[in-house]
Amino acid sequence: MRKIKIKTFYTDKQVCFDSIREKSFSQSPLKPALLIEKIKKSSFASMLDICDNFAPISRADFEIAHTKEYIDNVFNMTGNYRSNGLPWSENLINSLPYTTGSLYAASKYAVENPDTVCFAPISGMHHARPNSGTGFCTFSGQVISAIKIYEESGKVCAFLDLDGHFGNSIEDTRNFNPLLNKAIPEGCNYNPSGRNESYLSCFEDNLKSLARLIMEDKIHYVVFAHGADSQDQDDLGGYMNTEYWVKCAEVFANWVNEVSDAKKQLLPVVLSLFGGYRKDNYDAVLNLHIKSLIKCSNIICGNKFVDNLVIPDKHSIV
Ligand SMILES: [Zn+2]
């Protein structure tokens, strides 16, 4: 039996409040706070069990995926410190050990407690490279987290990256730290493509091949990164309409149950956020993420939340 609440690794320390609303195209550094606030005030508040006392990762942990020079640049405002495309602030750099800390804590908890679906409300990771940031991403948190978990427990991860953009940081780090090939094996960074029906069937194919690896004990836990920018009203995205986007969460959640039944063992699951950009209506981004969480909560954890959230089209906004 799964625990009914999604264990959520969230602290205000993982949020950058400084300069994001006014100066940044990407609102992602602020997104965890906006999302958690919104859920707390909604009828879905009981969906989450929030844990706020997880540890940040250390400075040395960043070296798992990055050169010392780049890490120093980010923290000291030197060289390519703005390669992430975000306004630099003390608040931003202080939040970074906690964003990766959130994903690491969620992954560790899920691996050790497979009956608990875990949630790391994080974005801004999957475009970073060993020696630079890219596309609103500063550090490769998913690489760091997966390698730490692998080194500690031997557990191997697959990423289901449904963001609207390819998660290059995993592939770009394979040479820099070959341990990554053990922590997230070649071919296990899934990034479906296509439009609507073809996207969904590509994702279903991905899930089928991943299920085989799980049955063979080659993959031990999965991270579902349901970026909102793969939905077609997004400012930077557009693979699917809302119906198909939400369907992906439903397909994923049912698949988790099927794989767990087939293996007679609960599959450890970590949920995360990744991208999402709507200048006209940021609430639509938050609502998409909540819709995805509701599907997972209802199908995997056995709840009955009623999803009444609306995602307006861009042209319908006055
Ligand atoms: Zn994206």
C-alpha cells in the first residue's frame, strides 16, 4: 500500500525571491514558493506532506557535475556566472544548494521508503553543463543527486523528462563524470517527442522499454519531470494541448501501478516540476503542475481529489 500523501521536500530556502518577478524572463526560481502557497490555500492542501528540514548539498557536491572554475564563477560573480540567463543575487546562489538538496532528499527518501511518493518542487537543472549554465539552469542537480544516490546505495535511476526541451545536462556530463553512466545508464534519460497523439505514444513506448529494465532490476527508481512548457499554450513550448499533457500524467501514474504489480514491489517514484513559462498568466503554469500532481495522488496514492482547475488559452486572456 502506498502512503496517501505525497512527501514534499520544500523549504523557502530553495526559492529565490530577489529580482525574479521584475528582472527575469523565467519565474522558475520563484515557482516552488508560488506553487506550494497555492496548494496550501486550495482544496488539495491535504495532498502533500511537507518536509522542510532537509540538508543543502555541499560545495564539494557541485564538483560531481561541474568544474571548480565554473562553481567559483557562480558563487563569486566572475567569468561566466551569468551563463544561466538569470539575474544574479545572493538569494539565488544561496538557494542552489537547497534545490539540488530537495531532489536528493526526495530521491533518497523514495528509494528507502518505496511506499511513499516523493516530490521535489524544482526546475532549472536539465540544461546546465559541466563548465557553464544554460537556459535558466545553473547546476545539474539531477546528475549530482543521481550520482550521490548511486554511490551511497547502488540504486540506479531513470529520468522521464517531459519538459518541452531536451534535458541535455545528463548527456553532456557523461564524459565529465563517467559514474553517471552507472547512476543514469545510457538510454535512460527519456525525452519523448511528437505532437499530441504521437507524443503520447512515444511516451508509452518509452515506458514499455523502461518497464523491461525495471523488471530486470537494472533500474531501481524513476524521476518524473513533468515540465509545463511541453503544453502548447506555453511561451516556450508546445507539444500537446492540455488534454494530452494531463493524459501523460495519467499514463505515467497507471504505469507506476502496473510495474509495481508486475514486480510485486512498489516502484520508488520522485516527482518534480521543470519548465513552464506564461507571461500572460503564470497561474496557468501552476495549475498544470497541480493537475499532474492530482493525477499521481489519485492514481498512485488512491485519493479522490476533484480537478476543477482551468488552463486558459492565451488568446482568451483579455
Ligand atoms: Zn523547458
